[in-house]
Amino acid sequence: MHLRSVLMVLVLVVTAIFAAMNWSVFVAPTTLSIGARTIEAPLGLVMLGLMALLTLGFVVYALSLHGALMAESRRQSRELQAQRDLADRAEASRFTELREFMSAELLRVMQAEDAARLAIMQRLDALEQQSRTLLAQSMDDLEHRLGRVRADDLGRRH
């Protein structure tokens, strides 16, 4: 129990003991004035009843305050959960956007690689063609020179 609850119970117990010890005085009739009229009633019981009503009022007030605080706490809890859900969805959205961005970048890099590979292959094909052409020209030139050297050798022998 909280200290306040213990103190309230202690005050009620002390009041009950006080009323029990002085019960004869509490129930002794007295003339009481209630505005324009006077009545005969035990002052102790009237005061004890007023104290009981006041205590009941405070208990009802405390319980209603506690209920309002609990309702507010539940409302704030729901709002916090909604904010957490919103943040989770935003985070998931960011991950999705990142995944899409990474996929697009990977595709772009792969296309760039393919384009570079194609350019290299075309360049190699061009170099191969150029090499064949140069080789064929060199072979023709060598054959031509060999033909002249043979013709010169044949002409000298005859």
C-alpha cells in the first residue's frame, strides 16, 4: 500500500476508536440549529455522518480521478502504438525504397558492364580484322618480293 492509503486507514481507525470510546457522548441528544429551525439530535452522530459522507465523497473523487487517469493512459498508449506502427511502416518503406534503388543501380552497373564488354569485343574484332588485313598485305608483299627474287634468279641462270 502507498503511504497515503496507510495514513487514511490509520485516521479512519483512530476516528472509529475515538467514537467507540466516547459512544455515550456521541449518542446524547442535543438541540441543533439548522437555519430557521432547531431539532433534537445527537451531535456526535451528525458529525460522524457528515465525516462519513465527506470520506465517501473523497473516495468517489479519488476513484473517478484514477479512472480518468487510466483512460488517459490507455489513450496515450494507443497513440504511442499508432506512432510506433507509423514509424515501422515508414522504416519498411525506406527499406523498400533502398532495395528498389539498389536494384536499379545494380541493373545500371550491369548494363554499363555489358556495354563496356560489347565495346571491348567490337574493338577486339576491329583489331583482329586490322591484324588480318595487315598480315594479308604483308604476306602479299612477301610473295611479291619472293616472286621477284625468283624471277631475278631465273633470269640470271639463263
